[in-house]
Amino acid sequence: MAQAIYAIAAVTALLVCSIIFRHREKKGAVWLAVFMFASAVWAGSLFLATIVDSFALSVFFRKSIYFGVGPVVASMLLFALEYSGRERFVRPEIVGLLSIEPILVIVLAYVNPRDFFFATVEPDPTVPSGVIIDIGLGFVLHTVYSYVLLTAFSLMIVEMLYNSKSLYRGQSGGLLVGTAFTWAMNVLTVFSSAEVDLTPIGFIVGGTLYSVAIIRYRLTDIVPIARDRVLDHVSDGVFVLDRDDRLIDVNPVGRTLLEDIESSPIGENIGSLFSDYPRLHDEYQTLTAAPTDGEREFKLDDNHFHARTTPIDDGRDRHVGWLLIVRDITDRKRREAQLKRQNERLERFADVVSHDLRNPLNVADGYLELAYEADDPESHLHKIEQSHDRMEAIIEDVLALAREGDEVSDPEPVTLAELAEQAWETVDSGDATLTVASDERFLADPGRTRRLLENLFRNAIEHGMSNNGDPSEAGEQGQQTDHDSGSEIESGADDTAFAYSGDVTADSDPSALNVSVGNIDSEEKSGQTGFYVADDGRGLPDDRDQVFEDGYTTNEDGTGFGLSIVHGIATAHDWEVDATDSETGGARFEFTGVEPVTEAVSESSAIDPDIESGSPP
């Protein structure tokens, strides 16, 4: 009878072990498989002890059960730690400490110094194994230690059973009942006069219940084990903190926010962990001021984040900690900003149609009526032509504003000097000159950046040189002339500087306007890089804050969209643009946030040969 029990127990344990081993990639599955294999060693050793005829072999196999006894207890504790979400304790040093007692027990069982582990070992043909063993002090200490670990295991499983629902209670219940029955069989064996080790009976029942938990309740497939997989792959940073604001768990994304921390962040106070992010710490303090759900949005450097806190209780309405979830919403904010710009462009278009275009249309209608009534309509037809020209200019500017405001999604390396030269060639510059002192290369849309420079050059020429009032805004007015490719280019004192003029002769006015393009010193702008376009003309008007607004102009012939287009192109590149005074008292437009070309990008990117050669598109 005993032989059959031991054999069935060993086979059952091996079968369950093989089932679990197929799921070894799951959290906790390895330790559960170790437990079942150790149970098979325990039952198998007892079976072998009953079938041999030699007393020495029987004693050997009776002692061999301790190759399974120690690992059974240690592996169950390690499994419970992972299963209950305490995997942070399953570290190599903890596993090493738990391995000391099983190894020591094996040594004591075989050596048995001064009868410390076994008081007596004598033959007894009336028992199945043919050996009767009286326990010693070492065995008692081992039993107490094992029962302490089993108690810890049971408490963790009871906690899971209490806090879980439905499917998860089936998991925890199967584990608890199977382990409790095995433990009860062991207690009967140790503290009764039973001639047969009843523990393997517990292995049969426990193995069956574990199989049900694995197959029916998918023990190694879902929560709480799946919790780790979810947190490992979620795109949000997840932090779990106790009431003292100490970090007790964090997922991989959350660790990226703590990448400067050399040691493990677990156990550290959130204040020290977020010392490099005081804004994040302040937001956390605000969110956790009261034990209620809260959420806030904030910005760190160039990134936007959404933080949400949820109080954690112990199931008895006692607050024990916080769940902090931090999500990077930078892409969403960029899409929102882009959508806002698109809506603003639609509103501007509606305003232009309803107001800006209506005015010259009304003027044309009025002169058309006068032309019908006049004996000589020539002068009235000229006014009608002017109104039509203005409407055409407004339409071109509005279309440009709509096109140029789209976000730049695929910038490429460009050279500021070459784009400035090409833009200057399309402007009717008269006696004005262009000076470029820059070898700057940065990432941008070449066509739109060239358009930006053209608008700024026209603004400087048409208003900086005018005598009819303060300069402000150039629309898409003026003839766009392609000058001969042989126009003069003179070298300046700097190798990266050149002076360019369109149709300038030796007797040109020495007081003619000069437009300059150059790099912005990063020290002037708190480390920001960029470029500027400046002139030595009449300067900006007093209400310079309005120069980028749609329709703003001090020139009655202007459309008021030139600098608005400039602002739209800068925004599409995610640049900042600022209008200020130049050193000579003229206007200066500064563009910051420009991304310089790195050496790697420079070597790997192919530049348009037309741009490289300076040929106009």
C-alpha cells in the first residue's frame, strides 16, 4: 500500500512539474516547478526505500528525501513572493540565503554528528521501509524553520484570496487548499506514531489541485502574474509609493525618468528621486495633498506630461500609499497645437473673405458704376484695375499663409548663406545690399525657409527705405526678378561673409539700405542657437508687438500678411521668432530653436546639388 502511495505521488508530482515547466517563461512558474520536482524527489526516495532489501540502501534512500524536503519549502516561499506581487524580494542574495538551510539539512542528515539530526536509526521489518528513525534536535529545528516559512507562504496566499475576486480566488484557493492538505499530512507524520510518511498523500491531492489551478484557472497565465507583463509593456511610467512617499515599485518606463539614479530606486524617498525634476516633485506634492484621485498636466524641458494619482488602501479603507502614473503627452500637445494653427488659418481665411476682400471688391463695384455713367471711364477703369490687383495680392498671401503654416515633418540640412543668396535674387532690391556672415547649417524645409527670407528682405526694402512713415510690414508686393547669375559677389573680411547687391553700380547711393544675415550667439540667448535678419533702415514701429498679426500694416498698399507668413513658417518649424531693434537702429528678426546639423546628419544626408551650387530653384 505504501509503495503504491509513494509511486503515485512521485508520478503525479512529475506530471504537474512537466505541465508547469511548459509555462516556465511566466512569473512564478519556475519556483512552482521546482516545488513539484522536489516533491517528486521526496516521494520517489520513499518509494525506493521500500523496494530495496538492503538496510544500508534503505537508510540511504530515507536520507535522500532531504534532497527534496528543503527545496520544497524554499521554492514555495519564493513562488508566493512572486505570485503576490513581492517579486522585488526574489533577488539572488535572498535565494542564496534560503538555499543555506536545505544544504545544511542534507549534510546533517547524512553525517548526523553526535546524533544531532537523528537520535536513532534502526532496522524494523514491520515498517514499509524497513527502517525506524527517531528524530533529534536538528530535525526539530529544521521542522520549526520549515513551518515558519510555510506559515509565511500561507499568509500571502490568504491575503491574495481575501483581496481577489472570481477567477483569481480560484487560483489562490487551489494553492491554499493543496498546500494546507500537504502540510497537514506532514504534521500527522511528524507528531503521530504513523509508520508511513503521509506527506506524499498531500502531494497527490496538492498536485491535483495545482493542476486545476493551472488548467482551469490559468494560474501561470493571468493576474497577478500578468500584472508584471502589463506594467513592463505599458507606455506610461508607473510608480507605487507608500504613505511615507518611499518608492516600492516602478515599471521600466518609470525608470527612464530616474535614469540618472545609479543604485536601485526602490526604497528611496520620492523627493530625492525627483531632485533633478523639482517641478515633477511639486506636482506630486500637490496631487497627494489629499487622499483622492487627481490629475495634472505639466511641462519638463521640451516635453509635456500628464500625471495621475490614485490612493491605495488595504481593502479596509485604510490609506497605505499612492499609485502615480506619468504619461508623455508631447506628441498629443504637438498635434493639438497643429490643429489649433489650422483652425486659426481657417478663421483668418474667413476673415479675409468677409472683410479684406470685400473692401477692394466694394471699391471696384463703386468705380464700375461711375465708369458706366462717365463720359470718359478711363480713370475709373484704372481704379478698378488697382482693386483687382489688390484682391489678387491678398488671395496669393492667404494661400501662402495656409500652405506655409503646415508643420514641417521632413526637414533636411540647409545652408543659411545659400538660401539667403537665392532669396535675395528673387527680390527687387534696387540699391540695397545684402551681407551674409554665416556658415550655419541647420535642419529646415528649404523652400519655406527661402520664402521666409524673401518676405523679410521685401519688408526691409519696401519699408526700411521708404519715406512715407514708419516701416512695418511687407505683403507680397513688388516685382520678383531673377537677376543674372553673374551678379557680383564680393568677399568680406570673414571667409563666411559676402556682400550681394542687385543692379548696384559704382555711383550707387552710399546711404542705401543694407540687409544682414548671420548667426545668433548662443550666449546671448541662454544657449539657444539660431539666425537673424537685420537692416539699417528706419526700424520697427512703436506697436512692434503687433507686426506678426494678420493684416497689420502701416503701408496702405500692403496686404498685412508678409510677416504673418514669416511667423507661420517659423511656427511650422517649431522655431521662436522675435522682432527687435538692430544695432544700427533698424529692424532685426531673430529665430531661435533652430536645430543645427550634427556631424552624423551632415555625413549621411544628401544635399540638393542646386542648393550646394547656389543656383536658384
